[in-house]
Amino acid sequence: MQTLIFLLLTFLIVVFSILLYYKNKHSRVDKLNKGICPTCGDKAKTFYDEKTKTTFKVEVITTRILKNHGCSGINDIEYTCKTCGLKEVYSQA
């Protein structure tokens, strides 16, 4: 009986750890797609020129496609932060 309870608790801990890992991974990708660096928290800067009435936007996160696996495949995208030098690669559909 003790072995059964121990195995059940171990199984639940493993399942919740995996779910927490995927949640954290997806929240980092969402921040990078919004243009926010997950480590330093820097956002895109906007400037307004009153002479020409133009708004300029300087992005902090740059994206680059490393591999494109066709029209129905996944893309390997590299995100780079200009402020802190963060480089991360994620696969997205």
C-alpha cells in the first residue's frame, strides 16, 4: 500500500512538473513575440517627431528564421535582444 501511494505521488509530481515547464516555455515565447525581452524586461521604444508628425519605433527584439521546413513544416526562429544580448531559438508552426 505504501508503494502504491508513493508511486501515485511521484507520478503526480512528474505530470505537474512537465505542465509547469511547458507553461513557462510558452510564456517566454509569447513575451518575445510581443517584443519584450524576458530577461531584462526591455520593450520597444517609440519616438515622436513633431516637425514631420511621424512616430518612429525602435525594436529591442530582432527575429531571424534559421530553418524553414516547407509550407506545412515548422520554422526555427532565433530571437536576439539588442540590450542584453539574449539569444534563444524556438520552433514554431
